[in-house]
Amino acid sequence: MNRPLFNRYLTLLAVLAMAIYYVWPPSKQITLGLDLQGGTAYTLKLDLSQIESYQRESARSKAMEVLRKRLDASGLGEIVIQPVGVDRIRVEIPGLSQEKKTSTREQLQRVAYLEFRMVHPRNEEEILKMTSPKASPPAGYQLMLLEEKKRKSGVSEEKLLIKVKPELVGKQIIRAVAMQNPGGYEVSFELSSDGGEIFRKVTRENIGHRLAIVLDGKLISAPTINGEIGAHGQITGNFDYVEASDLASALENPLDTPVQVIEERGVDPTLGADSVKSGITAGVIGLSLVVLFMAVYYLRAGLVANVALLVNIVLLFGALVIFKFTLTLPGIAGIILTVGIAVDANVLIYERIREELRKGKPLVAAIDAGFDRAFGTIIDANVTTLITALVLAKLGTGPVQGFGYTLSVGIITSVFSAVFVSRLMFDTMMRYAPFEKMTMLSMVKQTNFNFLGFKWPAIAISGALIIAGALVAYHQGDEKYGIDFKGGDSLTLKFSQRVDVSSLRKVMDEAGMKEGTIQYENDIQGGNEALQIKVPFEQGEKVDALLKKSFPQAGFKQIALDKVGGTVGRELQWTAITGLFWATVGILIYITIRFEFAYAVGAIIALLHDVLICLAFYFFTGGQLSLTVVGALLTIAGYSLNDTIVVFDRIREEFKLKGEKFGFINLINLSVNETLSRTLLTSLTTFIASLSLFVFGGGVIHDFAFILVVGVITGTYSSVFIASPVLLLWHPSKLAPTQDKDGIGAQRQIG
């Protein structure tokens, strides 16, 4: 075999082998979310006795924010945090081992009040004086025991006299991270500017003396000060990685309000077996339809695309396992959507090859040109989406962060499989089984339509829909927010006979109570099982009566009915908005560098247009905002950019070839017409996957799939009728021919 070809196959096999090694067996390696496998639910009680009544709600919100940051840093997957009653918080975490349950309980309860206190300069002498049982420590000091783990000798103990008044407290810490050292792990920290000045003064004046580090009233370390220390320092204590990471997370996010775990329960999946089955069925059908379409439409080239798609799926799941991402049912839906998006790159390549063949190039040259010319477009289209994904992964929390990570991985594996794997297969075929003709079907012939002639009607229609959606949302008021945002009733029932979740959900759906979660819980210590149902406010009693009437044999009896807050708190909403803002800034910068600022503005306006149109149609149908809907909107935001960049790339290319003399209007119309087949085909594959989710996915992911279907359609529309006109209107000074039905006319100024 040709040496370069062999090396590329070796690279591919190595990557695939690593992915399969980590994934296999999938049932044990892939981490599932609460909706698919259940997990552990902790009920926390806050000590609000020292807090004024008007500050208690704020204190609980702050505690929830701190807990979310701690648990996100611990990599525990997509957790659910929800306020319950007045002074409680419920935390649900998917799939914890017994060992992890213990450390998680400790992490939840850790206040993380850190103090830096000086050890008595004559520690040993003063302790020797305290031989009498009645002897007390010197004024201003207290006796504490330092226990240090030793790798070989077990645990050593040392008595130290520690100053009662701290020199510095942990609130001055702005950053902490676990670091490896020769003896294990330590926690490296950074102080604020004020804290750095205090720490510098204390260490400068006490060189040669010991500084005690006290965490939550326990002495954990007492190193000797060897020199002046500024804003950076380390906490040592022979920690292992988990201990150091948990401590670093707690120090970065200290709790002002002490909490106590008052209940720990095992919870069943929030989705019944029927919901999971319908979601997987929808995925299989969607995948099969996309594979069939590519095989029929592109024939031999379609088989290449399908092999690349299979590689992409293996790599995607491998990355999910390697980076310990949590897979939920909407996540599965998102992966199926990725299947539709993944073949977009192949479509771009194949349509480029088709164009080169029309120019009369031989097949080998057409394939080379097709891959080369499509490569820049593929990179630009996917980098803009990747910027959004990475910003959300970095700045987001909980499900927003999980979405960002998953989308990032999906983009990278899709580009690799389409560009590297597809090219490798074509090179292999052309070298060892050459063919002279590449047959492909043609859905859209070359058109010459004046798209920009409809810019004002299109803008008017879009504006009217967006305004109508805003009015409907305003009229709905708080009703447009689902349980995830505004909370509701949490009904807890005990029973004598268990009823399947799918049967419960069916009865509630038929009664018009489609929103809510249904979970069976087990008291880990007592073993008692209970049913918990979360529904909108004022529906708890109705659900109680409905289930008792519908399932008399179950013997349902109400244990508790609590008011619970939303799982999407203000902090989660704010980080999502902040993430989208910085993603927008990143996209503007990237597209401005690669194209120019006018293109960046057009892409951003088209993106916002697609999100707002999707929301408008969703509100028209009476939908309520939930985390699933937010995930779908983020998906559409990323997808919208792909198609717009494809059109913009062709406009830029034609502008370089033909220049301004051809006329900017003609250049845009020509580019849109030339890319129309690619636009429709890439949208069609994604539409097939989305429609499969909508038709076969079941009620649980119905809203998610609905927004995807609408978003794919409006994304195609906006690339042609919104993004391109914005680009034109941004350049009123560019010369362009007056348009007639043939697209030919006299020069005039636009504006």
C-alpha cells in the first residue's frame, strides 16, 4: 500500500480503536442522566437562624448557586437543584457509586470556612508547661490537634497552640485548583488584591514561624513560612486527587449558610421505559432515513458518506465516555440531530465536485478541487458553531454547560469524519479501484431567481411573526414559563401497589396535565418507597385526586405536598445569557476576520431571527419554556450559522472572481442560486432527522423536536431571505446593476 495512505489508515484505526476501547461495553461505560437511569436525591436543610427573615430567600439562592458550582466542578453530570418549602434544597445527581455518595454528602455539607492562623512562636515550650490537667492555653490561643496522613507510617498526630484570631479568612480566595506534587496533591490558591497584601505582610513578619490552616474548625496543615508570600499560596495535606479537587471547589465557593443533609433517597428514572423506547426508536428511524437518502441520492459517494457517518458516531460516543459527559434523552435526540448535520459537510463536498464536473474537469481533478474548495467553507461554518459551544461550555452551568461540551465534541468528530475519512476512502478507491464517472441524482437544477427582489416582503413577514410571538408571550405572562423556570407543586405519595410510570403519565396527559415529572424514590436507609410527582402550581391536589380515582388498587396516600422553586435559577439564566453574548462577540470577531464586519452582522441577525421565529411558533402552540426547549434553541442557534456561512462563502468567492463591476446584487443572487441545491440538501438531511424525532419520539421530546423542525425550515429561509439582504443593505454605496427579470441592467447606486 502507498506509504502516505497507509499512515492515514493507521491514524484512523488508532483513533477508532481508542474510541471503541473506552466505549465498550456501552451499557457500563456511558454515563446516563437522571431521566434514563435515576440517581440519588439529597434533601438539605439550611440553618437560617442567624439570618434576618427578609434575607432568607437570598441566602438560599446564594447557597444553591454555590452548590451548583461545587458539583459542576466535581464533574457529577447534569444535576438538578431545586428549592423546596422555606428552608430546604433538593439536589438530584445521576448514577453515584457508594463511595461517591459519601464524598458527595460531605461536599454538600462542607461550609468551607477557611482561616489562616499563626502557631504560637514557642509552641513546644508552652505545651510542655501545660502538664497539669487543669492548665489552660495562653491567652488568645487554643490547643488543636493536627492529624496528617503519611503514605508509609499511617497517621501522625501533633498538638499545636493556634492563635484564636485569624490573620486572614478564605473569603479572600478568588481561585483554587488541585495540583500534583511529589507527595500527592495540594491545593494552589490565589487571593484578591486586598488579601494578597495582608498575606504578604503576615508572611514577611513571621518568616521561620508556622502558619496554621484551619478549615471548618479543623486543623489540616501547619507549614513553616520560608519567605514572603503574596497573592498565591498552597495548602498541603497529603490529599488524593478527589480530596484536593473537592477542597479546591469548596474554597472557590464557600457557603455562608451552613447546611445539613436530612434525607438521602435513591430515585428512579424520570422517564418510563416507553419514553426511552420511543426516543431510541425515533433515533434509529431518523438515522436509517438519512443513511438511505444519502445512499440513493449520491449512490457510490453516498456509501462513502455513510461510512464516515458511522465513524463519526463511534468517535462521538468515545469522546462522551472519555470526557465523562452525561447522556440524557434530549442528549440522545441531539446526537440524532448531529447525524443529520454531520452529512452536511459531505453534501458540501459532493456538490462542489458536481460543479467541477460540470466545468469539464476529469474526475480525479474534480474530486481534488471539490475537497479543497469545500474545506474552507466547512471550517468556517463549523468554527462559528464551535465558538458558541465552547463559550457555553466555559461560562454555562448544569445542562447549559453539558450542551456546550456535547455540541463541541459533535462538531469536531463530524468535521474529522467528513473531511479525513471521506477523503481517505476516495483516495483509496481512485488508486486501487478507479472509476471514470461519479453518478449522482440532481434534486435542484441550476436556477436564476431574483431572491433579493423579495427582501422587503420577507423582512416584513419575519418582523410580523416575531412581533406576534412577542405579543403572545406578553399576553401569556408567567404562564409561558414551565416548572423548570417558575417551580410548582411537589406531591409525594406512598402506595401499596406500584403503577408503571408510563401508565401514570398517560392518565395525566389525558387529563391535560402534560407538564411534570414522575419519579419513584427509595429511602436508602429505611427502604420505604414513595412516588414523587412535580406539576405546576395548584395542580398537586388535582393530581392526587386523579391518581387515587384512576388507580384505586394502588392505595395511594399523600405524604407531603410542597411548593418547589424552579430548577433554572437566576444564576443559571444569567450564565446562559452571558454565554450567548460572548459567543456572539466571538462570532462577530471570527467572521469579521475571515470575511468582513458586514457578513458578521448578517450572520448574527439571521441567528437571532431563527431563534425568535422558533420561539414565536412555539408560543403560538401554547408551549411553555423548559430546559429541553432551551437546549433546542441553542441547537438551532448553532445550526443556523452553518447554512448562512455556506452562502456567505460563495458570495465572497464570486466577489473575488467577478469584482464590483458585476454588481453586488447580481453577485449575491448568483451566489444564492449556485448554493441553493446545497442549502436545500443540507437542510433536508437535518429535517429528516428532526421530523423523525417529532413523529416517533413521543411526548417527552415532542417540544424539543418541534423547535428543531421549525428551526431547520426557518434557518434555510433566513440564509436566503434575511442574511443576504442584510449584507446588501449594509453596503448601500456598492455599485450594482438595476435588476430586471434576467438579472441584467444599468449601473446605479443602491440606497
